[in-house]
Amino acid sequence: MTSTAEEKEIIRILAVDDEPFVLDAIKRLLNEDHYEIFTASSGTEGLSLMDIFPIQIVISDYRMPEMNGVEFLREVCRLWPDTIRIVLSGYADIQAVIAAINEGQIYKFMAKPWNNEDLRITIVNAIDRYRLLQENMRLTEDLKWKNKALQKFNKMLEETVAERTYELKKSMERTERAFEATILVISSIIEARDPYTAGHQQRTAALASSIGRELGLSDEMIDGLQMAATIHDIGKISVPAEILCKSSPLTDTERSLIRVHVQAGCDILKDIVFPWSIAKIVLQHHERMDGSGYPLGLKGPVILTEARILAVADVVEAMASYRPYRAALGIESALDEIRTYKNVRYDATVVDACLRLFEEKKYCLQS
């Protein structure tokens, strides 16, 4: 369902090509769809128009005099990074395609002559991507605002604590509630955007806490572990929703974008003052004992204990549960995975504790 804001939004498309008949053809085609169409015969003219009008979609030829398509799109990317960029060209040299992707960060490369319906569909998809990126930015800003509000609240609590001992206890109680509220807010943001991620985090947090208790961790460590596990995939808010919910196998590029979520999650959480190393646990939950993990390739004891527990709980839940791109593999396959790579990818003590839970204590993942 289209929102009121989207209904009123004017979609402006700029077509840049040194062939007038190409510009006329694009304008005739897209005018039927009620877009506001601008045309330019060169990259310089296109940049001048973008200085005046907010443009959501740019369609550019590759071979043009003075400034070619890659140079033009590189400038568009630098000056207006939110604008979706499309190359439409009869010049199909692979190096040109690579340059356009790497330097201009294009959304799609289409060959001339084009199919009108394909171009229309590409434009619709590009607009959807533009709106998704805008919504992601809004959510990120909203989260930053909440973080600043929490930091201000924490400062106020610290000043109160310095005044009298009694207020210290009261302040600590309020701080704990604030932390829990923050986790709930963050978790609800993720759930609204990607219900698969939200359910995964809740089940992973429950399993990680149970493993922590099986290992005899202190209540304080288990609390921190549960908090971190509940939002360990918060960084996926920076990943396009169409990749998160994709029902077919991911490309190498899409997998690389997914991998960025651990650093993105750490960046979101690092300035929030928690009594636990939440940001570091989130950053390290895809590290592996043999150094084969990411993002830092950490090995063995360098990895936080909580991150090692979260790594096992994360893998077990992910393999045992349904995902948009595959059916559930089942708990036996998940346990075989950690058993096979015990003391290679996964901490041996953590694996043993997890296996005891399922095999001896009949632990079941939450529904």
C-alpha cells in the first residue's frame, strides 16, 4: 500500500545522452508513467540540471563527448549519493561495465537497444530502492536520536549518583530499565523491517543464555550476553531489505553487503554506555576459533567469551530454522555442524555445553 507521502512525491528522472532521438524516445516512454522527465545532451549539462532540481533517478549513456558516462556518474555519486544511477549504452565492453559499477556505483547497466517494458520495470525497481534507502536513513537517524537521548539520561543519572548513596541504588534501577527499553526499541525497529531477523535474534538470545548458565557464567555476564544476542543483527538495518528477504541464493556482492552488518552493528552501539561490552560482542559474533571468521579474523582466546557463545547459538538457530532462501535444515544438522567443527571454528567448551543442553537436557528452540 502506497503511503500519502509517496503519493505526493514527485519522481524526477534525468536522461543524459548525446543522441537527441534517444532522449526523445526515453521521454515519450516515461512520460506515460507521469514522471517529471529532464534531459541533457552531456554530462556537464546534466550536472547543471541536478544543481537546480532534486533528481531521484539518473539514466546515462556511456560514450559521450567531453565527459563520459563513468565520469558523469562518479560526480553524481559524489555530490548526490542518494540518487539511483543507471547506465543505458550500446557500448558493451566489459571494462566499461566494470568501471561504471566500481566508480559510478550504478544500480543497473542496460544495453541499447532497450526493451521498453524492461526499462519501465527497472525504473519502478529503482524508485523502490530509492524509497527504501530513504527509509533506512530515517530509521538510522531516529536510532541516533534515541541514543543521544539515552546518553543524556545516563549523564543525569551519574550526576545524581554523585550526590548520595541512596540515589545510587535508585539510579541503577532506572538505568537497567532504560537499557532494557533501548533493547526493546532496537529490537522492534528490526522486527518491523525484517521479521525473520527479529525471530532469529530472540531464539538465539534464549539459547545463548542457556549455554551461559550451563557453563556457570555469572548472572551479570549472562545478562550482557542476552542483551547482545537480542540485537546481534542490528547492523542488518543498513542492508537493503530486498537482500535480507531474497528467496534465491545470494551473489558474492550481496554476501559482502551482508557481512558488513557486524561492523555496522558495532558502530550503532559503540557510543551507548552499557555495563557490558555489547558493541564488541556484536562485532565478534562471526569470528571463528581458527581465524576464518570476520570482520577481523580473530583467533582463539582473543575472541570474547560471550562472542564465542553467541557464535555457536547463532549458527545452531540459523541452521535449524526456516529462511527465505531455504527450508529449515533441522536441529540435527545444526548440531552436526558444531560437532564437526568443534575446536576448529567453534569453542570446544561452548560446543560441549550446547550439545549437553539438546542431547541430555532436551532443550528445544523457542517457537
